[in-house]
Amino acid sequence: MRRRVAQLIRRRPAPRVLSHRYRIYIASLFSNAPGSWLLAPDSSTVRRLLLIGLNHTTAPLDVRERLAFAPHRTPAALAQLRALLAGGEAVILSTCNRVELYLSAADEIDRAAVVGFLADFHGVAAEAFAEHLYEMRGRAVVEHLFGVASSLDSMVLGETQILGQVRGAYETSLAAGATGPLLNPLFQRAVAVGREVLGKSRLSEGRVSVASVAVDYARRIFDHFGDKTVLCVGTGKMAALVLRRFAELKPGKLLVCSRDADRATAVAEPFGGTGVLFSDMQRHLVQSDIVITSTGAPHAVITRQTFEGLLRQRRYRPIFLIDIAVPRDVEAGVGELESVYLYNLDDLQEVVLQTAGARQSATDVARRMVSRQVEAFTQWHRQRAIGPLIDALYKRSGEIAQAELQRTLGKMQPGDKDRAYMEELVHRIVQKILHEPVRQLRDSEPHEGVPGYAHALEKLFGLNRAESPERDAANGPQGENPPQA
């Protein structure tokens, strides 16, 4: 019978709607009280998230390239950010089209301090980029990241490279020990959502890419390509994507230029091309008609002064330069020279944006998929945070109820029928006592003071949690997994 009573006592009630007036009243009583294990009195688990960044819609290329993080410098940047956040969490997402800092800390994160970090790390005055930054907190960060991973915030809707870039940014931070109980599940889920959206929606069908736009521009300049030479300076993924499209034009010669001869050859051979050394780039610029650049160098590799000296050797033949690097590989002044057609990422973006409206239906479907996943993740994260407190609440109430029930049964020696009535009575009492506080924790929105309610329950019911509910994820991506698609 004791086992039956315990089962009845621990049974949890279904949620019931609570009046708005009661919500406000309880929040006003406890909104400023610090919880013993929740994060902060004015925030929930999700609300500690902060995103500061800029992208191709808020900042021109000359601003984005000055704030781009080179891969070899990212670990040092993460270390500085963690020091700034007093041991918080950080992920840096830096691509051709965006620079975003995803941050989490126990205390409020000062925007001015983060802006100062960007300025100091890159040696750029804050006034040069501050107006281009956007800031998001809490749920808005989840929505944005899931959209980014799903290519809904990309220059080219449906492009798949961004998903790998999000995964790479997370893995870099994970390896640096810069992630923890918030960013680990958040980025793991973002990658899964991106994979689902790109795999199950029609977002990637019929997309117009930077590579296809570059080929269209080339066709406006040249009537035929059988006698043309295509030179690709750099061997990264973006360069390879553009090179593939130009190889389909069957140019007379295709060259891939790199400081690593083996790497250049490996990239060129699948397209029937030839690898050449970076030290011979100027000689090949004289011969080339179409040049693709994407080196990842911190400075321009083709300057106006250098190219101006090659014009006479080229006999002023037209040349099409496609610079898809961030920072830019080609100085803007090169485009001012005679017979030079220079296009960078911002130039190509204008054409890409013109096609976005025609694919609105697929975009709407993808956004609805993302919205469902945002809601599921937010609910999971909230339950993950309050679960230990609810467990403690039921355990405490169950212990009291069982003790009182057994003491009464021992004195009365009731029959089976009376015993069943008393078990049901205890069950109902415990349910009624716990119904409102548990419902409040489960269903209240983060901005309505969940931590305040939790603190109230701890005080009123004598609950103490020495350990954080996030302990399982504190040192890595272990522990509970977020809901799967």
C-alpha cells in the first residue's frame, strides 16, 4: 500500500490557465529575489544569451572585412572574450557575409565592452562599425541562429555552405573550451535544424548563387570562352564553387594559383586545369582573361600599382576580376583602370537579391519549420532549467504527505475501503497544493519572472538546491539532448 500511496502522491497534475492579474501579483512580489540555483532574478536560462554582429544587410564589405576573424586568430579571440565574460561562453561565426558573436554569461553582458573588444582586437575605431551592429537577446538569438543555419539569412537563400560554417564555428569554440550549458545544446540543435530545413524544404531548389551570377557577368563581357584563360587565386571552398561554374564554360586554359603547389594541383585537376605557384601570379595575370580571387589573406594581393604596371603587357585586353574574398584580395582602385571589370561580393549581392521574391513560397515553408523548432527548443530548455526544482518540490511534499498518512493509518487501523479513501484524499491535497506553483513554473514566459517564482517556491516550501541544473552540460556537450527534428 505504501508504494501505491507514493505513486499517487507523485502523480503530477495537468496545467490549468492562471489569471493575468495573479501572474502580475506574484511577479511583483518575487521579481527581485535571487534564486539559489536559477541564473538570475531578471532572466531565465534562455535570456542569458546575447548576440552582437553585423552582416551583408547591415554593413558594407569594407566594414565587414575589417572585422573578419582569421581562422588562426579565432582561438585567441575566444580566450579574450571568455576573460571579458568572467568565464562565460562564446562562439564566433565569421564568414564572407557576417561576423557574429554568440555570448552567454552569468551576469548581464555589457554591449559597450563587447564593442570595445571588437575595436581593440581588430585595431579599428568603434565609430567605424558600431552603427552597423545589431543586438539580440534570449529567444531572438535562438530564432536568428536557427535561421542562419537554415540559410534563411544568407545572401543566397538555400546555399548549403553556411551550415558547415556554423558547425565549424561551434567546433572551434568547443575545442577551445569556450562553450558550455547554453551554447552547446543551442549550436547542436541549430546544426540539426539547418540540416532538416535544407533537406526537407525546397529552399535550395532553383537558387541563384554568387557563382552563377559571376558567370552571367562574364558572358556580358566575353562572347566566347574557348580561347580564354581563367585564373583562380586561392584554393578555398568558395573559390572552388565559382571555379566549377567557369569550368563548365570550357575555357581554353584553367589555372589555380596557390603558395602550396600540391594543393593548387589538387584543386585544378578535377576541372582539367593546372596548378601554378603564387610567386608567378603576376606573369599569369598578364595571360588571363578571367580572374577569381579568394585567398583569405589579411591584405590585398592585387594592388592598383601592381596591376597598372601590367596593363601594357596585356595590351589593354579586357579582364574580368571576381573578388569573393573577405577581406578583399583586389584593391578597389584596380576597377578604375582601363578595360578592367572588377566585381566583389556586394556587387554580386544586388543581382542575387532580385531573385529572392520569386522563391517566397519555399522561404515561407522553411521559416515555419524553423519557428516550430525554435518553440520546441525554448520549451525544452525551460523544462531543463526548472526540472530539478519541480522534482525537489514533489519530493518534499511527498515526504510530508507520506509521513502524515502513515502516522494516521497507524493510529486508526482502517479497513481497506477506508484506507483507499484516505489515499485518495492525500493524493488530492498534494495535487491541489502543488498545482498552481508547478503550472506557474512550467508555463510562464521567461519575461514574466520564472526565476522569481522559483525563488518563491524555494523559500515557501523549504527547498534548497546546492547544485546547478546545468551541471551535466557545464564541461561539454554531454548530458540531456535537445529535442530532435
